[in-house]
Amino acid sequence: MPGLIEKFGAYIDRTAPEHPDRVRRILRAAFGVNGVAQRTITKRDLPPCRRYVAAFTNDTMLRVLAHPDRCALVSLMLPCELPDAFGVQPMCAEFYTSYLAGAAAEHSFIQRAEAEGIAETFCSYHKALLGAAWSGVLPAPACIVNTSLICDANNLTFRALADYYGVPQYYVDVPPEKDEESVTYVADQLRELGPFLTRCTGRKLDEDRLRENIARSRRTIETFRACIDAKRSVYLRNDMVSEMYEIMSTHILLGTTGAERYAQRLLRDLRAAPPTRGLRLLWVHTMPNWLRPLQETFKYSDRWQIIAGDLNFDALEDMDPDRPYESMARRLVYSSMNGPASHRIDRAAEMCRRMDIDGVICFCHWGCKQTAGAAAQIKSGLEAAGYPTLLLNGDGCDRRNTPEGQIMTRMHAFLEMLEAGK
């Protein structure tokens, strides 16, 4: 018997092809109800910091959907301190489609993209984004800005959407070499992003606001670093979805007051938390946050707990308000997601040591060529460092590509193995 969320998704499926405007309004209303529920009901068993980040992220999503003409559609890794200094809100591609998947509403949009010729093996987050645009449900942004980092689909999806909407696109190329020459190269591109945003919006750069944003990013990153060390010996109630929300604060919302408040609240809750208990796990890559049996396995559990996700510590680099462009560029160039997989493995192993991790779960998202191609290397590298690693094959966005029974069988076998060896 389908639950309420599944019935909602089925309604969106039926309605989107003929009534995209209605579906757009319904999705906004549903996300608004979700925000109220997060504040009052569904998150009450989580610590205050987790409740705050859920509501903060949901409010951001509602804001960009209400005023798409003031938004830039961006890729996850783009430093958004600069767009914010123009009064431009970031609309994150992957988070929009994550919300669709959480509402069981991704199916018709993925089907639409595939009907238009997009391959089944293309990233489902991007298929859902393309399908939502081509269905008329996703409104046109003021512009599109993306980087070359981590996701090959970026290069195709954002170009196609710029052509479809007829809006300008800006592309930030990040070389794989981690050196100061690369930082200068990327910083120069970010400087040129300013005049681009002026042409798109008619607004001028607020230099003071940019400096304030970078200063806030610096403080927030320093707090997140302190959180990593504070996690080593405590138990703080968690669920899968909270780690996904945190990605927004460590990336496109970094530099905002909300992200800084979340980091401060997280550190405060960690310092007040009881001693650690149960298995401590690191999650690598995206999470199928909609998969209920997996959610229930980790939800508020004191037997096993996701301590962190590797997308939340990929680029905690120093920031200098007096050198804003170099600071943002350094975050891109020195991200553990930039360059060969060994950088990601080394960063994950370092964090496993700092947070006293018992085991690692690497989710091989369908359509993500980088993670799927590097999965065996990630497993062997982390196990050589002393951390048992489970590879899970599935889809972070498309239910059709996620073998629920197989995932749960392998997950529980892995957790039981870790328990037996601890």
C-alpha cells in the first residue's frame, strides 16, 4: 500500500506533462509544508543543530523557487560568496532534484529527459533537472554558472539548459594541478564572473559585502574544522538526511549567516554531547536519502551512526577577506574532489583517523562516472589504511536503479561484521 509520499509522487507523475504550472505551485507548497513539519514534528528527536540546518536549507529552496529571476542555477562546488555580493541567490542543481526525489516526484522528469534522447546511464540528478526544465516545471534562472569540478554531467547539462532557457552561462574551469599557478588561473576567472553577473542582473558588485562574506566563510570553516575534532569521542544523534543538508552549508551557502549559525550550533551541540557509543561510520559520496529502510537503519541509532560524509570536508581551506578571489579559487583547486581519486582517498583516510571511524560506506551512484570508476581504488586505498569499506551500488535520485533488498542485505551484513570485529 503506497504511503502519502508515494501517492504525492504518483500525482506529480500524472499531472506534470499537461499542467506544469500547477505542478510548480504544488511543489512549492509541498516544500513549504515540509519546512513547517521540520520545525515542529519530524525533526524533534534530533539535536537543535540538525533541526536548524534542515529548516535553513528548506527556506533557501523556497526562496529560490519563489524568485527564480533573482537566481543563478549553479553546480554544487561553485563558491557563491561572489554571486551573493550581487544579491544573486544560488539555485543548486543537485539539491533541487534531491528534493524532487525526497518527494517521490522525480520519475516523470527523468522519463521526459530520456524521451528527449538523454542516455539511461546519464546522472539521474541531471536527468531530473533537464526533465523538470523541459517539462516547464523548473522556472528559468537569471543565468547559469558552473564549475568543471567532480561531475562530468555539468559540462553537458548546464550548456543544454542555457540554450533551452536562452540565458547566459559562465563556466569556471578548474585544472587538476594543485599549485599556485592553478589558483591564479581560477581566481582570474572568478574576477571575470563579476562583470558577467553585472551584465545579467544590471547590479554592481558590493565590495564590502563580498569581504564580509569571505570573512564569514573563514569563521565558518574554522568552526567546521573544530567540529571534526569534536566528533572524535561523542555521540550526537544523526540521520542520513542531516548529512545531505550540511553539504549546502559547506558549499554554495558557505559565507551566509545561516551557514555560520549552523556551524556554531553544531559545535555547541557536539561539545555538550555524551560519550560515543556504537559503530562510527564515514559515508563517501551522495546518499539515497529517500530510501526508507536505509533511513530507518541509521535514524537516531545508538548502535551504528554516520559520523560524517566526505562531501562535507572536501575543501575546508583558509580564507582571506583581503584576497577574496584567490581564497575562493583555492577552495576549488585544493578540493579533495579535484584531480585523481588518490586525493579523495587520502582526505577520507585522514578524517577517519581524526574522527576514530570504524568503517566506510562508499555509495556508487548510477551515472556518476568518477565515483563508479574509482570505487575499487577507494575501497583498496581505505582498507590499506585500516578502514573496512563497503561498496554499495544504487542511485541517489532514481528509484528504478536502486535494488533495495540487495542494498539492505549487504548493509546489515557489513554492520554485523564490523560489530563482530570491534
